[in-house]
Amino acid sequence: MNKVIQEKSAAEPAEYPYRDLTRKVIGAAMEVHRSLGHGFLESVYEAVLSVEFRNQEVFFEQQRPIDVYYKGSVVKQFFCDFLVDNTLIVEVKTIKRLTDIETAQVLNYLRATNLKLGLLLNFGANSLQYKRVIN
């Protein structure tokens, strides 16, 4: 069963997978948003976030390919913005607000990779918006 957990407060139940890692990624994203504000293109936030990840010694791959298989054949390849610590898919957005479309994108990436956790980061609003997506 898939679950979507929208973050609204600093309180985090113990059941969240990879709590420390997601906190570190969200903290890096907050630093980027605090420094740049909103209004830039998605590619700018992705580039700056990669710098912040390196500064905070977060292991990541940028634009990681994700293969989609059908009956043993690769039928399509997508690219997630970041794969962090080989466990967390991170997608960067610059839209007014996150919708079910962005959540579905991350869920599909999670299904294709058999990973458990994704994180949506939206730099398009006045404050950073983030959402955990659990597969």
C-alpha cells in the first residue's frame, strides 16, 4: 500500500523511514530556499541543491536514470533529479503548490526502483514545501 505523508510541523513520528536522511535533505533544501527565495527555474534549484549536498557531505547521484520494465524488457527510461544515499528519490519542483500529479511521478519512480521513500521539494512557493511519499 502506498502512503503519502505531507509535512506540516517539526514533529515526526518514529515510523518514518530514513528520518535522519530526510531531515538532512529537507534542511539542505531549506538553506537553498532561504538563500535564493522563490522564482528561479527548477534547474537552478537542482544545481544549487547539489552544491549544498556536497557542502553537507550528503552522498547523491544527480539525474539518475530509472528504467521501466515490461515483461523483462526496458520500455522507457526516466531520470529522477536526485538519488540520495542509494535509498531516497528526491524530485525538485518550482510550482505554485504540489499536486497529485507530482506525487504520482514520485510513486512511479519508487515502483520502478523498488525503493521505499521519495521526497518532493517545491521551491515555487514563498516557503519551501515538501512531501514524503512512501511506497
